[in-house]
Amino acid sequence: MTDLPEVMRGWHLTGHGGPEMLSWRTDLPVPRPGPGEVLIDVGASSVNNTDINTRVGWYSKAVTGATSNVATPEDAAAGWAGSALSLPRVQGADCCGRIVAVGADVAEARIGARVLVRALQQREDAPVWTFGAECDGGFADYAVARSVDALDVVSNLPDTVLAALPCAYGTAQTMVSRAAVSAGDRVIVTGASGGVGAAAVQLCALRGAEVVAQCAPAKAEAVRALGASATISRDDTPAPDSADVIVDLVGGPAWPALIAALVRRGRYVVSGAIAGPIVPLDLRDLYLKDLTFLGSTEQPASALPEIIAEVEAGRLVPSVAARFALADLPAAQEAFQSKRHVGKIVLDNAKGRP
């Protein structure tokens, strides 16, 4: 661990609220890897709903509306797992970079490896462990991760493309796997222009499914280019009995129409509720049509390796809408929340670096 700087740049989340809760620092101590851990020189990260939702406290049960709602700063249960975060925290669920140091019990041969870090990790002592929430993440020059969660990737794609993968594509891969999407399925993907939605469109298309993507009309052409067979507007009601699978990231008032769109024995999988988490359900729709409802947060250890394999084989290229320097994180999150983009907004951690 020689020749490493003592301090680094990064963002501290200091509390729940607006962008003012993000503090830009140039004097953060460079972390050191412990046993079984590696130190990563972060090349790029990206913006995700989970980072913003954590910042504003949306995961608190006290919040019942859309993701623009903010919990009170004193709410102590605003983390993923329903418990308080340890603050200050370096957020950033995504991380792509190179290993520059290793802790005890990690082979020195790993130094120099280009890696992606699992965004959602399996831990015996926590039901949900998210990089950048339960531990410091990728919104800094350096990050520590368990060696087992830092996965080698061999690709000509730049860090600012690969960094789009762990959180959004890992989430989408888990959703389509749990819903058993396969060739011939007709799948409706809501929020199809966002990071997870765009990933789900690509991954369902790779499986040979017919994808109907729900997005704003202005984004329809770009979403079809990702593999959607057709698009419908966010304000359109899907036809009843028209989908084998619903991949939902939106929830909110339009939710009952999604359930009506499922055929008998259809599958519904959800991993987001940007339009609101509280929805009405007629239980007769669930049991009379023998529907399957699936929540999706925990990711199997296989999710990110499966995505990396698709990338390394040249079958998958993440959709990147815009790039910002790490120092411009608030502007990147503002652009993300404007919902004018298709795909991921990434952070170039190397840009502007001393």
C-alpha cells in the first residue's frame, strides 16, 4: 500500500434532505483495506434512484408518496433495511475501477485488476447490504470492498460505461430472472427510459421476449433502439390480458391497470415505486387469475457475473445518457431527477482529479 495518497476527494452525505446534505470534501482519509478486502481506485460511478431515495429518506415508512417526498431529518429509519444509516456516509452504489491494494488473505495478484463492485451484497449479518449505504461507496476517489464482491471485468468499454452496470443492470437481471422471462413472453416494462427500465428492456430482448416499453413519447425512439418491440405512453392504459409479465418500477395511481393487463397465470415483479408505494389491490384479480407477485431487492451472487458475461461476449452495452465529473454530483442528480434522459447518468471520477 505504498505510494497511496493520504487524502482524497469525495462526497459526504451528512443527513436526510435535499442536495444541501451532500458535502464536497477534498480531505477525506483514503481508506485502507482490512482482511478479505481490496482498495479500488475508482474510475467511475453512476447516479441511481437508491442513492437519492436514501438521501431524501424515502425508504422511511413515514413517506407514502412519490420519490420526490422527503422524510423529516430526524427520521431514524430511512435506510434500505428500515434502520438508521451511519452518517456521514460516502454514497455511490456503483463502482468501476482498478484494485491498487489488498488486505490480509487477498492474493497480491489481484492488484491491477479492473473490477466492478456488487451494488447489493449478500451478508450473513444483514438482510440488505448496499454498497454506498451500509458502507462507504463509489462517490470518492477510492473505495474499499470485500474481495469477493469486486468482480474482474475484461472489456474495451470505458469505466464511464461499465459503471452503469452494477446497480441498475444487477437489479434488472434479478427481476427478469425471478419472473422467469423467456422467449415468446410478452413483457411490459414501466419506467423504461430510466436506468433499471432501460436495462430491463435490453435484458428481456436478449432473452427473446417481446417487450412493450412504457415511457414518454419523446423517448420512444431511443427506447425502441434498446430492443423494445413497441412503446406506449406513460398516460396510456395497457390493454387488458395483454402481458405475460409486468416489470414494474413505477407503482402509483396507474398500478391497477398493470394488474389488469396480465394474462391468467401472469407474473408481476416490482423493484421500485417512483410514482408512489401505496396502491390499491382487488384480491380477486390476484387469486382468480392465479397471478404471481414478486418483490425484488436482494440479488443472488450470480446476477452481476451474468451481466459481466454478456458484456464480455459483446451482447450487451449499457445505455449511457450523460457523463458528469464527480465534483458535479448535485448537477448529475438534478439531471437524473428531471427524467429527460434515456439510460444511465454516470460520474467520471477521474475527471478533474489532481
